[in-house]
Amino acid sequence: MFFFIICIHRNVLADIMPDTRYWTEIIWCYDIINMDDYPEYTFLYQTNFGGAYTILNQENRCFYYYKFAVTSIYAIKTDTLNSKYYLPDDLGDLHNKIIRSDIKLPALGGAVRLSNPLRFRKIELKIDSIDEDSLIIFRSSVIYYYDDDSEEILPIINQDSIPEPSRSYSTTYYRERLWFILLPIGAFAGILVILVYRKRNK
């Protein structure tokens, strides 16, 4: 029963679209800022949903993905590639040549009220080191962009948390709507409990 409720909650929450009369989506992306310092390597990413590996280059270096996905970053020697954009999820002979980083990047999607000045945020990543066996990447800073074209750059000290913007509000569309999702689910669960109880006592 609990698993069923959680599945309903996740699916309903995923399909809710903000009312654009009151809400706006926050644009976001990750950017490996010193990727060009390693021209002998090509960097790519893949989400936990699988599928093809996406190659990062100047055209898509500020990358984003589905709001419930978590992404891993990889590197491979440039001279081993035949494609400039994608690699299949089955790497074949390249499997032993790909280098995986230890960083996990959750999606940063969300929506805020139109009164919130925040419009875009970018997480800057930095390569610390790379060799044939390891790729070390860390979160360097977050840049918040506001509706008056100003920006706020905050260093990321703790890798487990991202500093909050100083000019935005904490309430998001999905947090505010969570109550309206949990209320009918709780009522439905209560009805089921009552029906089961009555059935057992007949």
C-alpha cells in the first residue's frame, strides 16, 4: 500500500505543470569551466536512466537533463572517438578506455513565483585531476542570474550543499503543491483502511 501511494505521488508530481500566470520555470545547467585545459580528452555524460552518452563540446558545454535524473561525468582519450556528439550506451571496445568520475549531479529543475527575481542558475564544475584510472571533478561555484540582468556568484565550500541565492524565495511550485497531492492520497488511504477494517469485522 505504501509503495503504491509513493508511486502515485511521484507520477502525479512529475506531470504537474506550473500555471504560467503565476509561476516561471528556473532554467539551469552544469558547466565544466576548465574542460578546454585538457584537449587530449573528450568529456561526456550519461544519466542514471541509461541511453547514449552525450559528448560535451563548445555547443553544449552548459548541459542539463530530465528533472528526476542523476548524471555521471566521463572522459575518454579524444583520438579513440569516431563521433562528435553521442556514444551508444553499449561502448563495445571503448568500455575499458572510458574514465568515470566519482561525482553525481542531480537535476536542478523547479519553478518559482513570478515575483521571484531568480531566472537562471549555473553550477560551475572544475576538473581537479585526470589520469588513465581516475577523473576528479568538484563543484566550484554557483551563479544565479536575475531578471534585472544582474548575477550573483557564490563559491561552493561544502560539496554536499549549494549556497542559496540571496534575492530569491525558498517556496517553489512543487513544494507548495505537495500539500494538494498528499491530501487526496491520505484520504484515499484512510478509506481503504476503513474498508479493510469493516471487512475483517463482518
